[in-house]
Amino acid sequence: MLSYSKRGLTDNMIVKVVGNNLDVALDIEQLAALVGVLTAGEMGSQANTCPLDANKELDPVARLCQANYPGLGIRKNQLSAALSVGAVENLAVQAAENLARAGSIVLFAQSYDQASLDALVAAGVLPLIAEEPLAEGTWLFLRGIRNDVIISAKTLNAFTISDVLAPARIDLAFLYPGQSHPFQRDHLAKILED
């Protein structure tokens, strides 16, 4: 599995949806194996670089992002695997911590209850809203996600990646109903840590 040089959210993220069953998060070994699908093989000898030929599946994805955004460097700390599920309710704290330990920086769901949001943010996993579950194998490019979180943008600058970058509706999950901003500064610390 990829060893991240930094744990926190970076300016841009390339994310692969590796599963649609949140139950896998209860078993760290099973989750690590699933997340490892994204990061098989050595991802580069330098701490912050990821050679584009290091992973055959990543290569066309990274090249497409770079074609649309010239000068975009793909570093290994910009890669993440994620789960995409329906409603998240009563998420065990251990499951949230396992997601973070396995390198899943984000989770996609259609809805969250308050306890699940609290557990995810406390673990350092960013809860995101997708209008419907994203299929296993979907790649996404989250452009400027770190800044979007800092300024509390409701909708992220997100794209699904296939032959082209196609806009995708991905929102930040709100921690508290009726709250005008999804995160307070103290909630951001673990998610944004460098």
C-alpha cells in the first residue's frame, strides 16, 4: 500500500472509489487490502514524487488531469482511495479511524447522521456528499479541494475521470443542521494537517 509522505488534505486530490460497502471499514486488514488496489507497487523513490509509469492504471488518469491543468504535478500524497456509500448512520468510531489509518482521506455518501460526521472528522476523514453512490472503479479529480474546505465552499470543484474530465456534483457535508459553514477551524486541524 502507498505510504503517504503527508497525511493531510492537499491542494488537489486524485481519488479512486475502491468499494461501496462501509462494513469493510470495520476490518483494517480487509480495508487495507482493498485500498491497496490503488497503490500496488512502488510509487517512486523520492518522498514527494510519483512517476507516472509507476502504476499502469494511474498513468492515463494523471496524464488527463495534467493535460487539462498544465503544470499539475502528481505527488503520492495527492492520491487517495475512498469508499462511496448511501446513508451513513451510527458509524463506529473504530471504522472511521480505520479509514484514516488506511489512507482514505475522504468518504463519499448520500447522507450522514451527526454521530457519524463527528467520528469521521475526529479521525481526520473528510465527509463528502455525492448525489448517488459512485461506482467502484470511478476516478475523481478534486481540484483545489484544500482551499474549498478552508473557505467552506458548499460545492467542490470536482470531476469524474474517464476519457475526459466531466464535472461531478460533490458537496461538503455539513456538521450541524442549519450551519452556514460546514467546519469550524478546530474541526479542520486534523483534516488539513501537513
